Amino acid sequence: MGNWIANNVSTTFELSSAIVTAADSNGSLKAMLPTRVYAGQYATVGLSWSALAPQQRYFGALQFTDGSGKVAGTSSVSIDTADPLPVAYLSKPAPARRAQ
């Protein structure tokens, strides 16, 4: 598959698609949510997705509901276990502190 860009140079890319259903269950997706949110304001959600097979790509969706169970919003999550964080970031030593 190819694409022509503005300067008439060809480029290649990979096109992927995913269909997520409520029956899908790969690994363990956990979400940490605030106890209270307010309309028109931002809120932070923490996510962790563990027990995923290496060298795979995963796509998931989270649905946020209001007090009555009505879906108020949906967010997508994409994980690529074949592309981990660079080792330099994982093993970077903390800066040395000066003695006072």
C-alpha cells in the first residue's frame, strides 16, 4: 500500500483495524478513577494493563457511565508490547544529591 504526499515522494505505511467487544478479555485492565468529577472540568484516570503476551498489539475501550448507568463517554487504549520503553529510561540512575 502506498500514498503520495505533497512533494510527490511515495511512502509506505501499515493499516490496522480492531473491533472491540464486551466479550474480549486479554490480560488485566485496571483503571483508577477519581471519586468525583464535575461537568465541563478535566479529570485524570490512571490505567494499567498487565498479563499481555509479548510482541503483540492490543486495543481496548473504556466506557464511563453516569450515576444511572448511561454511557457518558468512551476512551480508547492502545498498547504495543513489541515496542517497550527504551532501556535508557528504565535504568536511568537518579541524580546525585550534594551533601549539606
